[in-house]
Amino acid sequence: MPSIARVAALLLLLVAGPVRATVRVLMVGIDQYQFSLAHDPKADPKFHDLKGAVNDLKTMRVTLVTTAHLAIAPVTSGCRAVGPTSVVLTNDCAGRGAILAGWDRLMAASTRGDTVLFYFSGHGSTVIDDTDTQESGSSDTLVPYDARGREHNPEIIDLELKARIDGATARGVNVSLAIVAAEALVAYVEGDRERAAEDFDTVAEEIATRLAASKTGKDGRS
């Protein structure tokens, strides 16, 4: 699934700035898509559901809570959990509108010196760039639960994320890490559980290290 791997490069967005106050977290994991081939016979034959994205999210949440000491609400029933400093969305709760609303909610609550972390595990893709701003002629996307339906709920384009990140940094809010554990997901789907576990350890360690460094103002990124 090379499209998922492409998203890793898109979302490894590091913005300098020490964490002086609150870290807020948006986590999204999608295994089952509303308009995938499993649910819609007219779907793109290559658009399949995933296995492991939601489990990856749960694993990462536990690691972030125990290692980085972040307050992230668990999904104990249904497909979403909202806490004072976190929004967790899975499967049919992770539509385009819900993802962007979760992002905007956390951003609106953040003030100068706060940090927002965005984690996404699911399908990624590319679309033709109609803004003529991408040298490649295409834009990377995240695929929400309700994308690719006949009512055309669009995918979330990298430029949309960039605009939101730019708006956050203009207010002094740090988007210190937004990372997709794409390689771990691919390994899991391929049945290589040992490599998946190793990749997840690497991702979790990276997040914890960046947050710890930013708390002491030693991130060193500009």
C-alpha cells in the first residue's frame, strides 16, 4: 500500500517552539471505510478496508499516555472519545467533517506556547493539484471515513493541513508533531508483527523525545 507510506512524508511536520503549557492531541484511526469495495460494489476496486489502523491507534495512545504522560481519552464504547485535551476518532466517527472539527476544536482551545499533536492511521492518496502550487502537479491527501462516495465528500488535502498549521503558528501555537505510523501499519497488514512492533516503538520514542526536548527548549528546529 504505497499510498499510505506517502502520507508519512506529508505529515512529519515539525514546528519549532518550546511546550510551555498544554499538549492537545487529535488521533484518527480508520479500518472500515463507508465507500470501500467491501461496502459499495461500485467503489474503486483498489479501495479496500484496512486491518490494523484502529489497533495501531490504541497502541499509540497507550504509549503516549504512559511514555509521554499525555492526557488522551480512551475509546471505551462506540467510535469516538473526547476529553478536555484530546479528540480520538475511529472508523465511522472519522468522517471529513469530524476530523477537521476535532482539529479546529483543539486549535481554538490552544493559546501561545501550547502544542497540538495530530496522529492519523489510515488510507492516504494523491489528487491532481488544481491550485498550480505543487511542482509535482499533485497533492497528497488523507482519506477520511466518508470519502469517495457518490456525494463526493473530498479527501483532506495537504494544503488544507498546511493552512491550519500556518494559522496555528501565527498565533504562537506549536504543531510539534503530526506523524503517521505508515510503515507500522503496512507491516501489520502484511503480517509482519515483529517489524510492526519495532516501527511503533520507533514512532513512540520519536514523539516522546520531541516533546521532552521542546519542554526544555532544546528542539533546535527552525
